[in-house]
Amino acid sequence: MMDRRELARELFRVAYRRGRFQLRSGQWSEEYVDKYQFEAEPRLLQALGRELAQLVPPQTEVLAGVELGGIPLVVAVAFATGLPCVFVRKHPKPYGTRRQTEGAEIAGRTVTLVEDVVTTGGQALAALEVLRSEGAEPCAVLSVVDRQHGAAERLQAHGVLFRALFTLEELKAHAESPADGERC
């Protein structure tokens, strides 16, 4: 099992990129955390599920994840907690049930949203609106990485608790510090 420091090092090694990247928020960044790289690694995904499970508020009845990147994470957290989950589509399905959420029933239930990497919190706020429109009572957003570009403040302003496993700065600091037993 990985401890928090090892997990941070592995996340950084597998997913951190330098270059010029446009983020979902529209902002440009010289740094990028490629969530699909850590979500595609079973060992990391399992460790993230365990760590995120420790951040789930006790009143949570259902976990939610946004397509595509939030789905592997929410399933990993569901395995670690035993809580049911719901998958939030970015747009309603144009056939069949025509729903925007799939999975567990959420009406009248307390829901925690599981995210991968957040910058401004825009995707999380959109997902929370979908959950509310279907009768859920969102209580928190959990994230693997907070890029610290206002997501925490925006989510808290909307009455939702925000917790992140790591900030981008923490990931970089863990990657730069010597591992246990290594010499400087």
C-alpha cells in the first residue's frame, strides 16, 4: 500500500506535464495534470479510491462522478466506501430514458461529487446544478488535485464543502523532496 507521500510522487511522475496547455476553464497553463494517465493505472486508481474515501463526509448517501474522467474515480471511491454511485452526463442522453444522470437514485439524498483535477470549479458547479435539478442535496466536492485557481472559493460560495487530496504545489513539492531512505 502506498502512503500519501508515495502516492503524490507517483501521481506527479505519471501525470504531470510541462508545455502549453489550454484548460477546460479556457485558461492557458505551462503545467498540466493528465488525469487519464493516473486513472488508467489500477494501482494508482485503487490508492486514490482509498484516500478519497477518507474525505467523504459522513452524511453522504450517494457518490457522483462526471463523465468521462470522474467515472473511474467515483467507482474506485464506491468500492472503498461501499456507497452507491451515480454518473453525471454533460448533456442529457438523447435516447432511451433521456436522463442526465445514470445509476443510483439521488432524489432527496445527500450526494458528494468526486472530481479529478479542478481549476476554477466550473465543471463541478455544472454537475452540482444537474444533481440539484434531479432532487439531490449536494454536500461536498472531492478532488484528487486542486490547481488553486479559485475552485475552493467558488464551491464554498455555493454552499458546498471542498476537499482535495493534493494541491498542484504539494505534488511538485513531494516530487522534489528525497524519498525516505534517500540521501540529499
